[in-house]
Amino acid sequence: MQCLARHVMRVCETSAQMESWFSRWEKKHGSEARAELRRYVIAEKDKRQTERDAERINQFGSPDELHAKQKLYGDVA
């Protein structure tokens, strides 16, 4: 299911496309399967965000330094 969640994230550029994908999945597999897939997609998004945050912290040396730069310059890549 994780692999499917990553696929959905890759092919859907907007939240409307993702909703359409979930609806088609629900028609084929039922509402429980839709809810499960949605949970996996959310977990995968959270995992990616956590990884990006860790990369940023490594880039800037510490969470405090990252936070200070974000405050000063906005979101830093």
C-alpha cells in the first residue's frame, strides 16, 4: 500500500486530482480501502516532510539556526 501511496502522490499534481483518484479507488475497492489509501498517502507526505526538515537542519547546523533563518528570510530551501 505504501508503494501505491507513493504512486498516487507522483501522478497527482493537485488535490482535486488526488480526490478523483481516491474516488475511483473507492468505486473499485470500497470506502474502507479509500480510507486506508488516504492514511498511507498522508503518512508518506508526513515522512517526506520530516526528511526535508532533517535535511534542512543538517544544512544549517541546528534546529535553532534553521528557525532563525526561516524567521529572517521566510521559508528556506
